[in-house]
Amino acid sequence: MSRRVGMWIDHERAVVVTLDDGEFAVNKVESGVGRRVRLSGGARSRTPYGPQDVASESQRDAKYQKNLTKFYRSLINTYRDADSFYIFGPGEAKGELRREIEKVKSLRGKIAAVETTDKMTDRQILATVRSFFTKK
């Protein structure tokens, strides 16, 4: 019994297609991380050298990255028993997920490919994963 997993991923969600003995299943997973917020400036208090009303941007970025890492690790734990992974999608999320997978000793070498693609519909994602694993 072989289990192959194809993941289309960005920072907002992942669409996971699993292939178990010829049968495909599609699962959508929302990250729940939210959007990155950028500040245009801070607000000063009336007293000199007083506290600012706004939390620092680096703290917000660190929290955002921590939540993304939790999202990637939950995906890895859910699909830990896969024989191979095909990861694709727009942006940086696919590379970040690849690095998290490679941190797990038992999953090293199980990444079949990592490719850049545009936004896709669920049917396009299913077709892409199906064609990737059937040509092998």
C-alpha cells in the first residue's frame, strides 16, 4: 500500500490530494494565520520618551511566522505516513513547508518535487497531482 500526497499551499490554506492505491481524496486545510499587517507609523504619548501605543512590527512578524510554523507542522503530522510528497503553489509557503518536512528525519528524501504554480481551482489541483503521480 503506497500513499502519495500532493499539496498546493500558500499562507492562507492548503489543498491536499492523497492517492491511496489508485483512489484520490481531496482535503482543504485553512491556516487560520490571517494576513500580515503593516504599520504606517506609530503613535507617541504626550510625555517625552513615553511608551508607544503600537506593538513593534518585528513582534508581529515573529508571531505570524510562529503561527505559520504551527500550520506546517500540523500538516506534516497529519500526513506523516506518506511515501512521497509533491508540493506546489505560489509564493514562499512551498519552500517553507519543504524545510519543515526536511527537519523530520523519517521524512527526508520523500519529497518528489517542489514546483511554482499560480492560484488554481480545486479541480486544477486534483488534475495536476493526478498527472504528476500517474506519469511516474
